[in-house]
Amino acid sequence: MFADVTSGSEPAIERPGMKKLLEYAQEGDAVVVGRVDRLGRSLIDVLNTVTLLRDRGVHVQSIADGIDPATSTGRMMLNMLATLAEYERELIIERVNAGMAAARQNGTHFGRSVSARPSSRTSWRSPRTPARRDEPPKTPPASSAGAAQRSTATNKPSLHTRAPQYRCP
């Protein structure tokens, strides 16, 4: 049994599970898939995969769809279902993009929080930390992580990330 955990949007020959299957499959073997769209999400990829397997003498069978690409009717149905799978994938992408655009319009932020970005770590300064090492501190440094945490109003993980001098050895 071969399984892929990667997206079906990647070409079949680039997925690790499909690579193993293609190396393993020999003439006379049968490849059984749950549904046709498991072979790929684009018409071209599904057809290329089925053709590659068929040229090697490997029989492809879809359980849920009941498709046998060895017959002319099966090939027609394979084309139709692969086209529908590609359409469905494109529709999902359009809906996700539209939803994200609407969320951005409403002020939703995607990705890391601003305080967790590496760029904010370089500009983050505790009130007691000098801007550069050669400058003396404006106020005496905090004597402990707890004092630094209280003076900067941050939690311990954030403090340890941004001010490594307070990490436990």
C-alpha cells in the first residue's frame, strides 16, 4: 500500500508515495485508488499518470468511481472526472482567495503576529536595554528575568526570545 501525505496539487511524479509506487509497479500489477482525483488534481497529471502506468502494463482501477481506464467508456469517464477534480480544485482556490481578501478588508492579519516576526525582534528594546552595546543603559539593567518581565510587560517566552541574557543557563 502506498500513500501520499502531500497535496494532490503537486504533480504525481513529484510526490514521494507516487515515486515509490512507480518504482515498485511492474507489468501485470494493479493500482487501485479510492477515487480518480487521488491520482492528481489536474486533468493532464491524471492522464499522464494513468498513461505512464498503462504503458508499463499496470492496470488502474478506481473503487468509488467504478472506472476501468482499459475500456473506452472508462477512459471517457476518467477524463470527465479528472476535469471535474481540476475544476473543483480551482473553485476551492478562488473561494479561499476571496475569503482571505474579504478578511483582509475587515482588518484580519494573516501569518505571524507582529511581535513574533524576526524584524520586530531586532527593533525590540526593553526600556532598560541600550540601543547599541557601546551606549550605557539609560536605566540600570533589571536584576532578574522577573524584573525585566514586569518592566517590559512581556511574558517569559517572549522575554527569553528577545533578551537572551535572561535565559537560564
